[in-house]
Amino acid sequence: MDFSSAADELYGVRPADFVETRKRLAQDAKAAGDAALAKRIGALRRPTLSAWAVNLLSRSAADDLERLLDVGAEMREAWGSGGGLGDLEQRRARLVGSLVRAAGELASDAGNPLREQAGREVEDTLQAATVDPGIAGEVREGRLTQPRSHTGFVPAGFPMAPEDETERAEPKPEPEPGDKAPEKKKKARPAPAKSNVTRTSAARARRAESLRRRAEEADRKLAEREERADAAKREAEEASAAVGRLRRELERAVAERDAASRRVERAEQNRARAEEAAREARQAARDARRAADRDARHD
């Protein structure tokens, strides 16, 4: 087992089985003497439902997914060369729609149907993969932990307009006496509206990245809490089993005590009957001696 094969197996299981599978794989690596691999496996984070659904596409709909990523590469190339997109937008829309439906079917077949929000996240991730080659690589690899998105109207990697619309004006020197008044410079034209849109897109991209990091951190904490909950559940089950064993032992002890009590009661009854029989025998013996003594005197 190496890291790649372990990660491929781990991100192919249902989210509900992720923690248990990760634990098993880490234990296998540790048992094989590879503590470093066990640590790397243990650090892998559980995917959200939508990220898991996209990972399913990389395994079960790889051809259609590759066609979408190829369309994305063509769109980025067309944008960079200044050429038209032609029918690329329509081809992308058809492929995205088909893959979103396929992700829903695969998730349902695996017992985890996608809700509307998760479906939108799958669509956003696929759209982002056509714009951002980095996201395309993540989607192709099939090990996403969070859904992806891309804000802005330009593909990732292309230079964006500077944030400052106008340069700061340099201070004007004071005129010397007798000098002609300097000619007024024309006011700088305001930056085109596209710069505002670009700056807004950049701000949104930064906010999206910040939210993504926060979501990953929240997911990491969730996985840790799930591990603690699983450990607590196992401890509770072990304690419950111990209580069951003790209860059965107590029931056996009580049954043995009751049986012993019944034996004692029967023994007491037998002893009482024996004592009565002994008294009757002693009385009969005394009566027989007295009768024998009377007969002897008469003789």
C-alpha cells in the first residue's frame, strides 16, 4: 500500500464510512512499519457530500468529465488569444448538466441522495474546473474535500487590472514671482468600468478563498469530533456489554441463592420431621420399658 492507492480508496467510500476506513488504512500502514504513511493517511480530511459526488464522477464518469475539462481548456485558450468562444459555452452547459445528473444518480445509488444545495455545489465545482486549471486537476484526481467555485469573468491565471484606478497626483511646485502660471493639466480620465468589475471580482475571489479555508477548518474540526464521537460510542458499547455480562452473572448468582434457599428450607423441614420421629421413638421406648417393668412386678 502506498499513499496514492490509500487516498484513492479512501475518497471512493461514502462520507459515513470515511472515518472508519481512514482508521483502518492508517492502522494497516502502521502495522506494516510505515509510521510516516500512517500519519499522512490520518491527516486526510473527510469530503463534504457534494465533493464526494464530484469524486464519484472522476471514477464512474471519467470520459464525460474529461470532455468537460477539455472544453474548459479550449475556452481558456480562446479567451487568451482574443478569439470567440463559438459554441464552447453551449457545449460546456450541456456537459455540466449531464454530469450533475450523473452525480445525483451515482450518489443516490450509493445511498446518499443529493439535496438541492449539494447539487448546486456540484455544478459550481464543475463550472470552476472549466475556468481554473488548478481546480480541473483536483477534479480529475478525485480527492476533493470541499466544493470549489470561481468568481470573476476572467479565467484563473490571467492578469487583472490594478486596484488603483488613478495614480496619486504629484504635488505642484509653487510658482516663482514673475513666472507664468502653469498650464492646467487635463484631468485623468477615470478608469473604465471594467476595472471596477475586475476589482470587485478580485475581492469576491479573496472572500471565496477565505470562506473556503474556513470551511476546510470547520470540516477538519467536524472530522475530529466525529472521531471522538466514534470512540465514545465504542466505549459506551463496551461498557454496555460489560453491564450485560455483570447482569447475567448477577442473575445466575440470584438463581443459585434462591436454589440454595430452597434446599435449606427442605433440609429444615426434613430435620423437623426427623426430630418429631425421634421424639415419638423415645416416647415409645419409655412406654415399652414401663410396660415391661409392670409385667416384671406382677410375676
